[in-house]
Amino acid sequence: MKLILYGRSGCPMCSDAMAWCKNEGIAYTFRDIFKQPLTGKELLLLANKLPDGIFSLYAPKGAKKAELSENPFDFSAKEILGFQTGNPDMIRYPIFDTGRQLIFGFRESTKLLLLSALH
């Protein structure tokens, strides 16, 4: 299984996640979504792995910076996709893509989910 970690270079949580993967011997590919923004098609492929689709990818902190509602359900899926395409601040990260599921953030629960998904 190929693990993809979507995030931002210099993000402390992303750096911790990469160090943890290395220490655990977990192979991954890192995609800096600020240097190589996700396309609309890529966002939709990720969204299809989530129960709430594109709404789950919406970043409340990024929305706040953009002076938008922090509640993704205040917008249509098409509007959110428009906000996120080419604007990585509007996408939650880090995101681990195990191929079958997406796991957000990096905390103890993330580590357990990843270990379970990868073994």
C-alpha cells in the first residue's frame, strides 16, 4: 500500500508526521499542497473517500483567514471546490491517504489509525 501525506513544508504537524513515519519504517510520499496545489479533479477523488465529501476537506482556519464562514455547510459543494482549487489554505492538512481512507491531523489517534490501516 502506498501512503501519501498531503501537507505543507514547514508545518510542525507535517514535520512530526514525516519523522514518525520514518521512525516507524512507514514508506510514504509527501505532497506539498502549497508548492503543488491540488486540482479540482484531485480534490474530488479525495472527497469521494469521505462520508461528508468535499465538506470534510474544508479548513475552518483557512476560511477564517479568508473571512469566510468556518462552517462548510454554509456553502454548496461546488462553492467549496472553487475555494479549494488552487488555494491550499482552504484544505485541511495534514492528510494521510492510505488508498482506501483519509486520515486528518497528527495525534495519537492518527498514529493508531495509520498503524491499523497499514498492517
